[in-house]
Amino acid sequence: MSKGPISQFIQHHYRHFNAAALVDAAKGYETHLLEGGKMMVTLAGAMSTAELGVSLAEMIRQDKVQIISCTGANLEEDIMNLVAHSHYKRIPNYRDLTPEQEFELLEKGLNRVTDTCIPEEEAFRKIQQHIAKIWKDADAAGERYFPHEFMYKLLLSKVMEEGYEIDPKDSWMIAAAEKNLPIIVPGWEDSTMGNIFASYVIKNEVKATTMKSGIEYMVWLADWYRQNSGGKGVGFFQIGGGIAGDFPICVVPMMYQDLEWHDVPFWSYFCQISDSTTSYGSYSGAVPNEKITWGKLDIHTPKFIVESDATIVAPLIFAYLLGW
């Protein structure tokens, strides 16, 4: 595939240090796919609020991502931006806010994520009224689904379509739903929709078991990995750190060490984009070689770490893979 101007710029200018690591990681990702490998992308932090969907959605459509692991926040915030974009408020001087100014944002129903405020009423509540019905219908029918499956039902029903405020092609969740892309959402309870679901459980309006659990995600992932790790294997492209990365990468040592299945291949590519300083006991700050000791990566697994801001690095790597 001939490369476009962004890719050409990267290859010409990004020659050393983190810039060179970015190019190496992108080329390694491309080679992995060309050789028949599959790729898991993990999303930590608030990458959906950072509107990563502008590039990630196209990655999904072009089959450059085969499975995603993300936090509950990333699962829901892409949809929040889809239906409430015009109500978001950007605060470029967020570093200068006083506690009193932060409290004023709370009183206005604006929940801040760095320089971007998510409008509670327009975003959370707009989704809640529709997703709650889907939860309750499943509960009444004795059906159980994963968190992302409920979100897929919401999007594919198109019940909110008239209220979309961005181009749907920039929503990675719509792209994922249309492909029925596998998604893992560890710790989903730690999200706005997770909190809302818990409130319905407390009010006895739904059963907790209507939502499938993190353990069930791990069991499902073990089966998916077994079926997809042949040949070139499955790569691991980690954006940020935290549970979105740590949970799924552990499926390999779980099968190898705990189940004693000794025919389980290691992850066959690894890249982490992180601005965490290499540090003491921090998962996000651990270098890739440490993962060899945990039975996650092999000695020969291509390993890359780009120590920079994921909101800058990830779209550039995706642009390279898309030939932009």
C-alpha cells in the first residue's frame, strides 16, 4: 500500500528517541498483520473522550483490530460523545482552576476529564433512559449479556440515531457494533453506567447476575485466544496502562501456569504507549521485558515502548497503518 503524506512525514522526520520508537512500533504492527497475525488493542484512561474514534473506527472497519479491551469509561464515553458532543465544554486553562471553580463545574453538571467536561444531563442521562430499558427487558426474560453486548444492542437498535451529534463514522463503538467486534471490559463496574446499573440492583429493579462478570470475560477470552493464536499469533497493542491492559494480557499465563496447558503461545507482538515513568511496582511503568518473567511475552516477541502522550502517538501509528 502506498503511504500518504502523514506516513511519509513520520518516516522522514521521526528518526530518533520516542519518535523512532513510534515508527518501529508502527512498522512492527504492520508486519504482524501482513504475516497473518491478529491484534488486540487495549484502551486505558479516557481515550474515547479524547476522540480516538476518529482514527480507531477506521482501523476497525479495515480489519486492523481483531479484539479490544477497554475500561468501562471508554466503552460508554464514545457513545456519550456521539449523542452529546455539542454540549461538551473544553477548558484549555484547566491547570489554573481553583477548587471553587471545579465545584462550579459540578453544580453545572459538567464532569471534567483534563480539558474536557462531559455534560451529565445530556450525556449520561440520555443514554441511561435507553440502556435501562434494555437491561430490564433482558432481566425480565432471564437473559444475561456482557456490558459491551448491551451497548451493541443499544447502538444497533438505532433508537438514538436521530440525536447523533458527530459523524457516525467517527464513533469506534458504532464501527465495533457493526462488525460485532469482540470487546473485553474488565472492571466495568467502575464506570458511570456500571454505577447506574448498581443503583438499579439496589432498588431491586434488575438482578446483578443479568450483567455477565469479569470472571466470565476471562473465561470467554481464554477460549477466544485458543482459537485465534495459531500461526503468527495475537499481538498486544496497549494504549496506557491499568486494568484494560493488565487483565487481558494475563490470559496467557493463566492458561499456561494455572490450567497447565503447555501448548499456549505467548503474545506475539507487544507495544505500550505510556507517559508513566518507569518506576517501582507500577504496572503502567513496567518495561516490556518484565512481562517475560510473568509468562506473558517470549524472549523473541517484538517489544516496543513509546514513552509519550497516547493522544498524540496512537493516531499517528493508526494513520501509518491506514496509509494516511
